[in-house]
Amino acid sequence: MAPTFNLIGMVVTDMGRSLAFYRRLGLEIPPEADEAPHVEVTLPGGLRLAWDTAETVKSFDPSWTPSDGGGRIGLAFLCDDPGEVDRVYADFVKAGYEGHLEPWDAVWGQRYASLLDPDGNGVDLFAPLPSAS
């Protein structure tokens, strides 16, 4: 079974300003989220949209820096289990695609890894860890 496209993530400079923009477009985001380092909403159909501050991203990827010309959106694919995160990551790297962050058990309860697409966009793979289910 293939990974399931599940989340679109954006890195933002000013969380409150970014959320205000998306609220104006009709997304229901609570006002208290303006001060949070990570915010997400579930869209109709189940796809999630998430925002992270640069500081949040740097907390697990210290080498991350914002691009000069935009490109602050990352795609995330839900895998069936932690082993699939490892298998898919290895398969892509073996096929010649660039691995960015090798699989690891993240503090937020997921097996996580990051690849770069041919244009340098981040594509994350994740699955809940058994203890997080």
C-alpha cells in the first residue's frame, strides 16, 4: 500500500498575521492559536493544513533556513506504520532522490522522515508510533 497524502504545512514568519489571512478565506481557526508555535485545521475531505513558526521547524531541523524566493510549503504523506516510513524513505533515496532527514522517532509521537522533491520542496513521511496510538 502506498503512503496517503494527508497534510500541507507552511512555515510562517508571523503566526497571527498568517492565520488572520486564512480566517479571512473562511477557515475556522480559534483566536488563541495566534500565539501557538504549531496550528492545524482539518479541511473538508480530511486533508489537514498546518502552520509552523520558523522556530518550531528549527527545533527538529537546526539546518533549516527560509528560502529567498518563497518555498515555505511542505507536503506530508501518512504511511501505514513506522516501518513504511523507513521503507519509502530508503526506496526514494535508492532511486536517486535526495533524502533530507533520515527517519527518526519524533517527540510528538510519530516516525518521521523528510525527502526533497526534484525542485527542492520538502516532502515528509510520517506514521504514528505504536505508543502514540
